Amino acid sequence: MSTEQELAKKQQLKWAKIIKTYVVLYCLLSAGLLIYALRMVASVN
């Protein structure tokens, strides 16, 4: 019983880590695109 709970917890932690990594990457990508778009607009004006 306890081993199953431990496995579930490990799995949860693994997924939490994966999700956190994706969120960070998504934020960086969004920030990069925003800066790029602002630069394009600035260069047009």
C-alpha cells in the first residue's frame, strides 16, 4: 500500500516538474515574441 502511494507521489512530482518546465519555456517564448513584435513595430515607425 505504502509503496503504491510513494510511486503515485513520485509520478506526481515528475509531472509537476515537467509542467513547470513547459510553463517557463512558454513564458520565455511569449516574452521573446513580444519583444520581437515591439521591435518590428518600432522599426516600421
